[in-house]
Amino acid sequence: DKKGWTLFQIYDVKERLAAKGFEQKPLKIIEICSGKYANQFLNKNRLISLCMPCKINVIENNGKVIIAGMNPALVSEFFSEIAKEDVLEVEKEIKEIIENAV
């Protein structure tokens, strides 16, 4: 529970597709959520739930592990009720979580 962020779910996409007979390179999707930001944003527009929870992808590509996440600042582009400063704070915290994981 880093800075109030909670781990929701981890999806092993390679494993799930293998169960359906498809072959994929390793890919995990990690869903995290901050109750503080989720509540704040949902109070402004409940359709922001389309962008929730935040996802961090762990991809193996050519022997290298890549950790990537959607830029939360994009939320303010889709939803005018959300101030750029608010999503920049979210972005900063997610970057810290990723950097601490590396």
C-alpha cells in the first residue's frame, strides 16, 4: 500500500492466451488504484471510470523487460472537469511506484 495505492489485479496475458491455444511473449498487466484520486475524479465525472484502474504493463521484448503505463495526464484531455495539476500529481506517484519496482 504505497502512498495509498492498492493493487487490484495482475493479469498474466501470456498464460491466459496459452489456455486458449495462442502463443505470446510474457506480458503482465497490473492494475492499481488510489482511493483518494479515484474518489476525487469520480465526483467530477463518473465516466472517468473508463480510465480506471490505472494499468502498468510489464512486457518482455527481445530479452528486455519493459515497464510501461498509460500517461494519466491524458485523462484531463478527455475530461475537462479534471485539472491538469491533479493528473500530474497522479502521474508523479505512478512514476515513483514504477521506479521503485525497477
